[in-house]
Amino acid sequence: MALVASTASLVSAARQAAPDSSRAGLEVMDIFRGRDFKAANPHKPSRNNNLSSRGGPIQRTPVIYISWWGPEWSSGFTTGGYTGAQAQTYVSDFFGNIGGSSWNNVVTHYCQNVPSGTQNCASFSGAQYITNPSGQLHGAWNDTTAVPTSPTQTDIANAAKRLSAHFGYSANATYMVFTPHGKSMNGFATQWCAWHSSTSSSSGTVAYAYIPYQPDAGASCGVNFINANNSYGNGWFDGFSVVAGHEYSEAETDPFPNSGWLDRQGAENADKCAWSSQSGNIHLGSHDYAVQPTWSNRTSGCAMSA
């Protein structure tokens, strides 16, 4: 299967050494190296380095589908005093309420149907914008196919295609694959926290994201990044909302990397603000969730709301 290659995966601080072939074609989120670690990074936020369209599509009416890949999600497991079922509730509640939020409004000034190099969509009468409808989570499914101890990129792409086949294909959908405790692709927690990419299918190009079990990485991928632990899972599950939110926002603006919105170095909207000191909680439904800001061309900076 053909995975769309990305230049952004070549330029972050964690990637200055020889490239890791296991990460080919992936738009990864780097592990935590301290708040605002981008300051020593080619992706450093810069007011003269806004995102530009590469001429490709965005997700006009974003949709989320979740695959809980592996029988472990139904048989059950526990880490840090929290169950896999609690992790599922946390993630499902987060994505079930992200649509319509002021946090997700930040992406609504990005568009498609404009020339490559566009930074201001308002300059073009035919621009088609990302919208932010409520109810973006359209389905979650326990795919009981066995997960290898160290799944490959191909394994994960196949899981995304199974998810697409299960719920149906949409070019506006991000198909999110979550693996259980103890089973993650090589490089997780030591180099990156999650990634998104795209793959071909008989129905069309599938935009998908891979989210390993974030607490397995501890503070490297966001445990207690904002919150202390509580009974709902804030703190222990902070990484799920920070990291999965990062990947989802990038998929909205650049679903088929790297044809959407990127800066001159190839950074996407969430890359430019990863692990920022502006990060904090947002209130969705009945709970708070830790998130990072994302880049706004409107303000030429990282924004938590719009």
C-alpha cells in the first residue's frame, strides 16, 4: 500500500540524526522535552512563518472514527490504578464533545480550493473552510484482531482500513487506531508519542492516526502534563487528550500529508505549538481535558481558542 510521505518528519529536533526507516511517511508528535522545547528547534513558532496551503484538501466537515484494536480492550487491563475501560471513556468523551468547541474553532480559518502558497483564505471567494460541527465522533469499534507486540506501520494502516470498511469511507474522516497497554510500534515513548498519515484503499485515500497507550510512556507523552490524578482519569490520561488532540487537529488541516497546511519547514499546525506552556484544560461536556494550543494564521501564534 502507498503511504504518503511527509517532509515534516525530517525536521524536528528529535530527527537531526540519521532518519529512522520505521518512521517513513509519518507526521509524528515528538516526545515531551520540556515546555516550549520547540525554542531550540527548526519548528520554533515564528510570526513570519505562518502556515501555507500546499493546494490539497482539508476536512470540511470533520468526522472521527475510533478503532480499539486488540482483544485486550474487551478482556480488560489496568495500569496505574486505572482500567482500559476508563481510558476508553476518557477518549470517547473527549472526542464526543470536541466538535463545536472553541478549541477546535482555531482550525476554521484554514481552507481548500485555493492556490498553493495561500496563507489568507479570505483573499479567495471560492475558498472552502473547515467547519466545526458538534457530534464529530461517529463511531467506535473494538477490532478484536490480535495486535503484534510491536505492530508495524503496515499493520496499523491495515487496522485503519478495517475501521474504514466497518463504518464506511469518508474523505472527511480521521480513522484513529488505539492499541492497548504493552503493544506499540517501535519508537513510541523514546522518539515520538503518536503520528498520522494516509494510505490508499479501494474506496479512496484514508486519513488515519495512530495513538499508542499513552500512559505507557509516562511523562514523555503527557502523564500529569497539566493535572494531578483524579477518579475520572485527569492526570493519568492527560496524554490521551493532548496527543490525540494534536493528531486530530493536524488531520483536519492536512489529512493527506503533506498536501495541506504547513509552514516553510514542513511543520503542521499542532507541531508548531507542541508541549507549549500555553497548554491547559478545556471544559467539554462534564469534564476538563488537557490540550495544547494549535497554530493560528489569524494571530500568527499559538491559540487555545477562537
